[in-house]
Amino acid sequence: MAKSLARPEPFTYDDYRLLPEDGKIHELMEGDFFVSPAPSPWHQTVSRRLQAALMKDLEEPGLAFVFNAPTDVILEPTSVVQPDLVVIGAAKKSYITGRAIEGIPDLIIEILSPGSLDRDGHIKRKLYQRLAVPEYWIVDPEHGLIRVLRYDVDSYGDRARYDRSSTATSPDFPTLQIPLAPIFAPL
């Protein structure tokens, strides 16, 4: 389960950079630190398979850049996250710097773990919504489901729900066609 450490003044990216490398996932959301254990092998399998599909459809043709965790995404000075997968469209290449991704990605994908349900489903959702992340996928590897949230005006709306028999798409990347049966195929 993720734990939050709060203090009177918000933590910033400068504080975050002082954390030790300990094999855990460290994130900073609206000034509070969150620490989680490393994900399970099944979580990582689904992540790796999704990343390969995204790279084939988006990165290889030069439409976008695909990153996997751990990669810092600096959304604002008090919010630094490490999404499971991040897609940066080619037009936003300048967001990719020597230290992190600095700016709002086109697509963020979080893969649920037992300890991340509240963080990914609520805390990050509110943060990504407030910062107008265009599209947010919440992947449930245990049930073979993907919930797609799309930013519109002030909030997220459900754009799609995919099961393991579906093909995932994104309106920002028309060439993206990910058949989900192989993504969620058992080991």
C-alpha cells in the first residue's frame, strides 16, 4: 500500500531529487510524497506488452515517443510522477529533457496493482484532470480491462472501456490499434 508523507510546506522536485534509489517507486503529487513497492511480474508483463505495441504503432513510424517506468514526469514543481507508460507526441519532443519528461504528456497509462488502486484511480486521476492530461488509461491486468478517460473542458469523461477481446485506440493517434488479447494472454 502506498504511504504518504506530508509536511507543512509542500515538497518540491528539488526535495524529490534527494531520495535514495531503493527499488521502490517514489512519486510527488501536489507536494506529498508517495512510496510504493516494485510491481508484480504480471503487472510488468502487461506493461512490457503494451509498451511494445505502442512502440510499434507510434514510435517506429515517428509519431510519438514511448517511455516506461521509472521515468520522471515533472508535471509541475510539486508533482513528479512515474507512470507505467507515457506517450509524448512528436510535436512535444522538447518536453523530453536530460533529466525527465517536463510537461503534460499526450497519454498516460497506469497499470493497477493491489496497492495502487486508490492512488491510480483517485489521486492521480484528480491530478491528471486538474492538469488537463488529454488521455489517461487505467489498466486492470487481473481482469483484462482498460478504462480510458478523456479530458474535455474541465473534467474527465469515460471515452471507452476495453476488455481482452477489444482493440484499444486513441483519437490523438489514429494509427494506434492494439489488439488486447495478446496483451492480457496468460504467462
